Amino acid sequence: MMAQAPIQFDRASGALEGANLWERTAALALVTGSKISSHFSHMGYIACANLLRKTLPERNIAIRLNPDAVFEFPYGDGYWSKLLNRSYNYEDELELLFADSIDVDYTLLDCGANYGYWSVLVSSKPFGSHKAIAIEPSGQNYPKLANNARVNGNRFETMKCAIGAARGTARLSGTKHEAFSIAGDPSAGGEEVPVIALDNLIDDGKVAATGKYLIKLDVEGVEIEAIKGGVRLLQADSVIMCEEHGSDRSHAVSRFILEQTPLKLIVFDPRSNRMETVTELSILDRIKVSTHVGYNVFGTASVFWQDRIEALNAKSARRMQ
């Protein structure tokens, strides 16, 4: 039996096409749920959306993020359905940097790419048509990532592996597609996946040792290992963008960047609306207000990117005046 064509949703216009009455009703519920739960960091939204999904036929929704970017995922998916709410922005602080870097000749290394949201967006014309390599180890997620590469004209590369400190294999486990990890107990089951280090991308000729890179590290508990495996790459004009979990009050990833690497630690502070250079971790106690979401921190040793971030702050200040 042929799979049904995906439902189409345009974020710019709000037009929903190809959905039956129940699917339209579900879209309304998903949007309303996102708007209400946004007041408390979307607490409970994923669980409710995933319950609703069980009542829906299995088919994809293709969301037009901009005129040159389509992002497909299973309709009703708890993690990604928030995109139906047109006032919702996914990881604003990353989009801020990507949108400001349209004119920079950089490559995105999208590590822990999931279904490839950032690779789809950054390789699109409004974001500068950048080269992107989307890296995802999960046998469940990878086909959805490869599908998003295909529906966007195969304009970014995909690799099925995990990122760690060195080449090898690991066991990937977890119950949520957005939180699969190789950090768990190897006896916890899951699937065996190949692991590479960031610097192996240089060894294997995927990227040059010199170049400009934005490196998204969403690797669920293996961020520190991934940074250890990228010493050469991080000496280039690179920025790493890592997720710090709100529940980690020790700020382990930030602490490692600050105390164990030559990188400057930078974080977006909503209070000042600026990318602030962090010299002490207490600022994160104030920024990480919700324990169940992730917060992105940035690390760079590059004068080029530090100057760009300063210029970005100056632009933000002018906009606020």
C-alpha cells in the first residue's frame, strides 16, 4: 500500500492543506496546546501531543519553514508539532546566530541532527544556502533525516553515526526520539552504532582543517566527550553550540568549556538580550529557569566569530533603542 501524501502546512501563511476533518481538528488542538503550555516552557506538551497522535492515521506533515525549506515529520509528533504554532520559535538563540551569518562562508556540522531541522534551514536560500553535514546515529531517526535531505533536493549530506571522543562503537538507547543517547549503561539494550570524533571528519576528508564552522552538538550527555574529540576542529574558526540541560545545576558542559578548554564560553542572556561572555557560572543559575528544557551555550576560540558576536550584540542594542 502506498503511503499517503503528507499534509502540507505553511508557517508564513498558516495554510493547512491535504488534511481531513479530524486531522484539522487535531492541528487546532496541537496549536492551542502549544500556546497554552508556552507560558510554562511547554511542560506536558509532548506527552499530550503523543497521546493525540495515537488517534491519528500514520502519515507525515510537511512544514514549509520558508520558501526554500520543507521539514517533514510524522503528524502529531510531540516534539516537532509545536511548529504548527506560528508564534513558536525553535531555539531562538541559534536562529539568531544563523540568521546573522548568512554572508559567512561556513559549514554547519549538525551533530545529533534528529530529523535535520537545522540542516534543512541553514542550507536554504534565506539562510545563505550553506553546506551542512547532518550526523544522526539512530536507526529510527536516520530514515526521517534522509527523507528531509531528499525532499530538499539532497542539498545537505547525511551520516549515520554518533559523535564521541574517538572512533569506535557504542550502544544507543532511550525511549524518546529527541533524547536517544550513547551515554547510558551499555547493558541497557538499544542498538549498536558507529562512533566518530569531530576531528575524524578532517581525517576522512569530509571537512578541511581550516575553514569556518558552526557545530551544533545535541548529543544527549556526550557533549564533553565530543568536545575532547574535536581539538583540531575547534582550533579553526569554529563555534560549538551545546545543549546544557536545565536540570543540571552543576552546569557540567559549561564548566568543562570554561575550565578545561581554550574556548570562550558565551551564552544568550534574555535579560540583556545579548550574547554574554561568561566568566563565572552563576549567570547560568539565573538563565536556566526551567528544569525540563535545554539551554544552548556557545564555545569559541575564534577571533573572527567573537567579533561577529560582538557586532550582533551591537545590532541588537540598536534595534532596542
